[in-house]
Amino acid sequence: MTSSTHNYRPTELIRLINKSGFGTVLTESRLKVHRGRDVNSSDFRTVDLAKYAAWLTEEFFREADGPLDYQEKKRRQAEKNAETVRTGQDIGVIPEVDDPDRKKAALQSFRIFCETYFSEVFYLKWSEDHLRVIEKIERAVVQGALCAIAMPRGSGKALALDTPVLTPLGWSTMGGLKVGDEVFDEGGVSRRIVFATEVQYGRECFRSRIIVRNGAIGSVSTGESRTFRASGRSGTC
């Protein structure tokens, strides 16, 4: 038992905080480091919860002056990467919708989206493999899941060499990357490329455009393409 409603033994405090609904946020080793600050009770055997909460709040709003530990560096880098991805994805002010019914139908069906907005690319008849992939993509987008999809040659997985790819060192292209380089995944986490196909020459590539009122955003069109696989993720980058 604790001697005060504000004083907790280390094991009690860890159990209390980790039951707050956010999973395991405090470990014995982390608390041991924290107890090096002025967070202990007068007997130094328990932790004063009020002092501990005040110190954590101060640390949260204050940039650390000294060297950061590995976990803190990793957390801050992940936040920075995610912000870089969000900035790169920002295309500016979204124009008014010309056809709300068409947009609604496209939101409910990825197949309708492809056939409506990219009819110059998706003009051939869908194969059974393509329809299964469409179903998986819809499920991943709606439910927030991740999936790895393997497709045979000629299924349209590869990207043109001049396709832009965001990396921790800035923008690169599919043609400029190699095994060992790092790229960002959809969550802003840096992933190392572990496999890359040879450049595939003479392949038919299509140009995709997103048309807005003040011009076109994004364009891809070459006769060479390739595919990458990054650690922790499968498919094209």
C-alpha cells in the first residue's frame, strides 16, 4: 500500500499509467531514468505523482538542451518525416466539384474512379486478377489496412524512371534510386530499399494527369520503368 494518495511505488505507478488506455507508455527502465529528477517523495522509496506529472508536462513543452536518447531521436525524426510527406502531398486549394454525383460514385468504387477519371489509361477490359486487386485496395483504404500484392509480369506494377519519389534526403526519381537507399512509406517512416529490378526498356508507359482549373498537376511518361521493394513494405515505391 502507498503512504499517500499521491505517492506510488514504482511498480504501482507503472501499472497505473499503463492502464490509462494508451498501451505500454512507461517501463521500469524509463521510470528509473525519470526518477533521477525531482519526482520522488520525501522517503525516496516512492514517486510523488503530482511532482512527476508536473515534470512530464514541463518536459513535453520544453526542447531538451542536452543529447537526446535513441527513442527520442527516432520519435522526432518520424514526426519530421511525416510532416515532410504531408508538405509534399499538399497540392494547394482544392477547386469546387463539377459533378457531385460522379464524385460520390467514384468514392464508393475504385473501379469507377479509374474508369471515370483515368479512362485514357484504364481503357482495356479488367482481368479477374485486376478486379481482386481493386477489391483489396478498396478494403485497405476504407478499413485502413495494409496488404502486399503480387502480380504477374505485364500487370502495370512498374513506374516510369522519371516518377518522383520522396526520400529523407529530398526528392529523387525511380531511376535514381538503388538498393540500400531509403524512401518514405505512406506513414512518413523511412524504409530501406532491399530489392530493385533492372531497368525495363521498351515498355509501354502511360501519362497520367490530374486536371484542375489552373492547369495540370503531375505527369509521368517514358519508355523505361522499374519496380522496387522496401523493407517492411512490398510493391512499387
